[in-house]
Amino acid sequence: MDVHAKVLVCNYQWYDFETQTSRNERAEFGTSQTQLAAFAEWAESRNPSRIVMESTGVLRRSPYQALVLEDTTFDPFSDTSKLTR
């Protein structure tokens, strides 16, 4: 995830064992509270093994907070999901 002042650019990558190919899905979200909640839902629904965030600025409400504080079951501290800042 690349964090900008007004947009989050997210890329979900996984390996499809059936077709033996790498797959990518790209999504963009705004930085409003509603859009960060949408991002958290999107990320949780993909069940990633890791989330990596790159940011050079400061947001009023961070994507990390959206993942941890929103009403999601995403647990960045569990053994199966890791959040890297």
C-alpha cells in the first residue's frame, strides 16, 4: 500500500496454484474516514498474510488505525496476519 495525502494505492498479490500464475489486484481509496473504513473491509476480505505500508507524509487518520480500530476481524498481531509499517 502506498499512502498519499488524498489517496491510498493498494495492490494485492497472490499465487494461484491452480493456474500456476501470480495474480494482482489494484484498488484505490481516499483518505476520508469512510474511505479508510472501505479500505479496511477490502483488506480484511482478502485475508492477506502481510500488509506493507509505505508513507512519507502524515495523515489525520492513518490506514493502520482503520485496520486495527474499525469494526473488522483483521488482527495485525496474529500469527497469520502481519502488518508492516
